[in-house]
Amino acid sequence: MENVPSRQESHSEFLRVEHLGIAVHSLEEAEPLYTRLLGVPPYKRETVETEGVVTSFFRVGPNKIELLQSLNPDGPIAKFLAQRGEGFHHVAYAVEDIRASMARLREQGFQLLSEEPRQGADDQWVCFLHPRSAGGMLIELCQHRRHDKQSG
Ligand code: ZN
């Protein structure tokens, strides 16, 4: 067992894995596949124009699976599919205060893909971390807008 430095905070600012993102060529084909696999249909389909994606969400117990299809041929999902094919795209962590987490992670040398939180799918404020700075994984931070600290 390696020694893990003790934390000063009483809890992690990462609350849980919010969802796993999976890149697909076509929601028309992937939704029936995942419905057969998971045994439930998607509970929502949502377009996020600013991110260039159409998303489809499935519930799996307390967890969520997000399918992502590109809205246009040169968007980030299209580029990912061209390079790596369909499959695991990102892991999203729920945080209490996305701005605080962004500030901490920036300070710790992680490369943020936006300076400000952006409106993501499924009522979330989101920010991505570049895989180059995060062990090869694309990381998404999510703060539910119900816990909104952006306004006011
Ligand atoms: Zn996501």
C-alpha cells in the first residue's frame, strides 16, 4: 500500500461520476442498440448547438450514460470518430462548485478547454479538461444548474 496524503477537506469536491460519454456515428442506430443492452430506452435526447453535438441519455441505476453524435462533419465528436472510432469518449464528474474546481485544477496544471463554465446537456454547467493534461482521458466537470452559483 502506498501512502496517500491525508486530505484537509472533510470531503472531495468531486461528488460522484456524473455520467460516461460514448461517441457514436448515429443515434438512430446506437439508441436501439443501447436500449437492448441496458434494458431501458433513453430518457432524453438533447441538442447542444454550442458543443456541436446531439446527446441521448440513459439511466443505469444511479448512473447515466450519454451517447454523443456530431451535428456537423468537422465537430469534435466527428474528429474523435475519425481518429478512434465509436466508443468511450469522456468521464464526467459532478462537482459542487464548478468555478472553484476549475480554479483549483488550473492551479494544479490541468489544461481547461474553456475559461468559463459552458451550458452542457441535461441541465449542467460543464467544463472539459484536455486529455493531454489528464492522463489521456477527456474529463468533464458538471455542476447541476439546480445548484447554480453562476447568477446573482
Ligand atoms: Zn458528457
